[in-house]
Amino acid sequence: MILQMKRFLHVAFVFPFLSPKQQSAIEQVLGIDGDWLRYAPNCWIVYSGHAPMVWVERLQAIRGMEQASFFITEMGTYAGRLDQQVWDWINSYR
């Protein structure tokens, strides 16, 4: 597994509701490689040196979520309206 320069990845699960147990399992996996922030019930931003496919493999390995639908993409240029704490977290890596 080749480590790349760290950058932001967006991770979104397609669930109407994630249980606290599922959220905890996802966050435990996301914490393997660095820092993450959950800004919505089913969306995370991860600061990572691993490619999206590495995260696909890791997240698919979570017991009980093998068939879960999710999407991971590298963040490039971004803009939006989020709580200030989210922008502060993102900007702390600049």
C-alpha cells in the first residue's frame, strides 16, 4: 500500500439513518489513518494519505456493512455553508 501526500477525502454513506454502533464502527476505521470530521449524520471528511480505494476496502470490511452503499472522493476546490467549526478544522491543515 503506497502512502500518498495527505489530502481531504469526502466519505458519504447512503443510509437514511446510521445507528450509533454503525457510526462508531465507521469512525474507528476512519481513525486508522489520521484525522476525520463528521459534519452530517452520514458524511465525513478525512485527512488521509491513502487513496479512496484503500478506504473502500477498509469500510467494506466492517461487519454488518458489507452491502452498504457509500461514496468516497478526493476533495479539490470546495465551497459551501457549514458550521464555522468545520471550516476551522479544514483550515487547520493549511
